[in-house]
Amino acid sequence: MPTKGSKGKKGAKKGKDGDGPDVTAQMKRVRLEVAKAISELQISPEMEIDKLFVTKLHDALTTNSKKLVFTGERPGPIGVNALALALKELAPLNVNIKTLCFWRTPVRDDG
């Protein structure tokens, strides 16, 4: 039972830089699931899909965003399948993503 001066639940721990929450445990799981999905679909390492997804998911976790936005990056149909497989295992426990957005060109691009 909390005492008079305590506040109950504590907030998320800050990372090493103090700029966002510590997401090391979640990122371990993210890297594992992305690698597993890529190996299941037999995607070649030259596509560097894993780096793209791990970077995007890390950004979403540190900013506490619930959406992934891909602007200009094209993971292709196989990459999207890999992302879907990884998110099936990760969401909502490790990654709380509600929205996926794939933009063909960057925002405010005249093309």
C-alpha cells in the first residue's frame, strides 16, 4: 500500500542520453523478430530491409509514436510481408504500432 508521499506507478526510465525512454529490451526483441521474418521469407541481405525496419521501429519506440511512416523508402512487397510477420509477433506487447503509412515520395515533394 502506497504511503502518503508516494505517487504509485513510476514513469518510463530514461535512456542513456536522457532524451527518451530506455528501449534496449524492446529493441533486442525487435531485432530478433525482424531477423526471423527475413530468414523465413529468404530475403537477401543486400536489400538491407532489416536496417530500414529496425531504424523505423527504434524511432517509433523512442518518440513513443504509434505510427510507422515510410517516405520514399520502398521495402517492396516482400519487405512489407517481412514487416507484417515481425509486427504480428511484436505488437502490442513490445511495439504499440497502430498505423502504417507508405508514401511514394517525400512530403512536400513536387514530383
